[in-house]
Amino acid sequence: MKLACSHCGAALDTTTEVHEFTCETCGATTQREDGQVVSPEIADELKPEPAVKPSSSLCADRHGARQRGGSRRSKRLLMVPVVVGVVAMILVCGGLVATSRTVSSVEDDASGLGSTQFVPTSALRELTMAQRREDVLAKFPGAEDFGPHGLQLHMMGGPLETVVLRWHQPDPNQVAGFVFRVRHGATATEACTKLRKMLPSQWVGDVYEFGGFLLNCNYSTIDVSTRRGWYLGLAPEWRKQCQALWTVVSAAVFGGPGIPEEEARRLLALGYPFSDLAKLPWSVDVEAAPEAVHAIFPGAARRVWEGVMVQVPLAHPRFRMAELFWEVRQGTKLQRVVFQPVGDPKAFAQQAVIAACLEKGMKAKARVVESRYQVVGRDTYRIDAGGVSAHVDTYEVNVSITRHSPASQKKMEALVQALDGCAR
């Protein structure tokens, strides 16, 4: 029987009568009492093998060097370390490949070639609002679902990060609203300033609202929505309004032309001269009222809600809108007109100045009255003359026609002239 190396298992040369043996395979020293006794047959197998030239592979160098030069017996004895080394090699090399793919994926996403598909600004500006959801998906396959009736587009470069398009469920053939969101660290302040210049009349705070549409322009988003169910126009103008708003908002964000002034006046409440209100037939009944108002003010909006209300946008330094009210009852005449102030109604002031203008125009004395919205330092006034009662209230001017007659028609014309000239 012969001895085997206690380190690698190779056969040792025991022909000499010494106490320690040096292994020719691994160089380790084995004492006689520590050596493993092997049979002659196995000892023949444990002959040293030629040294293996190191591999140039990084993974092979790290995990294969320990196994070079071993005999078949040593390989059997070291099978577990070999398996562990192979697994480690796979994990290390596989990790390098996985890391490489992750970086590549991020780079693809940044260039618009990954899972997120980006939309160039030029393609967005060519988009119209007469689009179905399926049409947008066909043009921009990377669009994501956004709510039950919306799609979100990721923008490539430019000031916007995302654009959201929304549809009304009853009418899937027309975009009914949209949202522009600027990139992180940017603001929409400059675009909002441009929008205020393009559409100066109907702002209350950050909101531009008239008829069936609403435009909200704040620090990070520009949000446009149309409320088709609330307002009943003489024609389906909400579609044209949405397209006009898309054009105007795109011009404010990206630059370029907006829409013609007359189109903005008709669709986006740019405002009519205050003096044109004197042309209204104040005694018209509810059946003919919307058409009569629309003939003079094509951009007026009609709303049916506990009565009929027609809104007329105004271009005036003090008043932004006139609201005309009729009861929903056959033959009903115009009941009242409310003049909404420019800006926040809570900031409406100079009631005494307005009352003095009405006194002069209506040739009647104004008296101080109490208001349910009374504010300290703001008296409210009432002037009655010829079937017309004008109340200069805390937040608005509210005019009631108590008796329809030729005299009341003349008084309304005088009232319009007085209010128009009061701010000049």
C-alpha cells in the first residue's frame, strides 16, 4: 500500500525511509502518519499530469487555476470545490452580462428606443382634436392608459414631460380635454403669462372659464376641459372650442401663431364691447331669447339650469361678463342681468363710484341697503327707476327688470351706457 498527499490526494514517492514527503503535484508536505493509504491500483492513477497553460479568460483565471495539474483521482476528491467554482463563475460572469443589459436598457429608454416611446414636439403640434382614442394609439403606440378615458404621451425633449388627452364617454370621436405637464425643475409661468395676454378677459385667479370650457394654468400644468353636458350651445361649438384651445395653448408653450381675433372672440370668450349690450331687445321672451342674443353676440353661451342663462363675454376694464336669466316658463320675459367683475369677485370694490354713475345715467337717487354678503368698508346701493332695479352688491352688479315696457327698455339702455362710461 502507498500513501497519498493529504492536500491534493496525489500519490507520494515512499521508496525512501523518511518521515516527511513532498508532493510533486502541489508541493505540500505530508507526514507519514498524516498520509492517506491507497491501493496500488489507485496509486497508478495518481500520477502527476502536465501543467495546464493559464487561460486568458477573466472568469477562467479566477476559478480554474486551482484545478490545474491535478490527476483524475484529485479531481474526484476535489469535485465539490470544482462545482462551487463553476457556480461562482456563472454568477460572476452572468452578473456582468446582466449589468451590461441593464445599462443598455436605460440608455435605450433615454433615447426613446426602450419600453417607453417618446413623442417629438413636431408630431404633437400636428395633432388635431378630431381624434379617436384608437387613432392616437395608432400614431403613438407607446401611449399609456391614463384613467378610464385618457391616454398619456411621454415627450421627447422640449419643455413638456407628458401630455394627457381625454375623451367624453358618449362621444369617442373627439378629444374633450388635455393636460400639458412641464418637466421636473421647470415651470409653466411663462406660458401662463402668454395665455393671459392672448385671452385677457375671463381669468379668475389661475382659471379661465366661460361657457362649457375651463382652462387652468398653474405652476406646473396647463389643464383644459370641456363640460359638454352642462352647457347647451346653439351649435356643437365645444368641439371647435377644444381645437381652438389646443392651438392657443400650443402657441403659448412652443411658440408660433394662435388663432384669428374674431375666432377667439366667438369661441374663447375674447369679449365684446360693453356698449353692444344696448342693442339687446330686453323684453324678448324665453323662447326667442337665445337666438336673439346669439345674433348680436355669436360667442354667447347658453346654459339650462333651473332656468335659462345666457352668458355674454365682455371686453371691459371693470366687467368681464353679463349673465342674462329667464325662467323656464312659456312667455317668460328677461328677469335679471348680472354683471360679473373682472378678476376675483371678492376683490370687487368702488361700489360708491359705480352707484354714482348709475344715479347720473338712470336719473334716480341711490340709497344704501344691507346685503347678505356685507363686507366692512363696502356699502351696497340700490337705484330704482322706470321698472328697473339696480343693486350694486358686494361681489357684482345685479339688475332686475320688474316691469317690462318701453320705459324699462330705455332705462336698460341708459344703465348700460352709465356702466360702460363709469370705468373710462
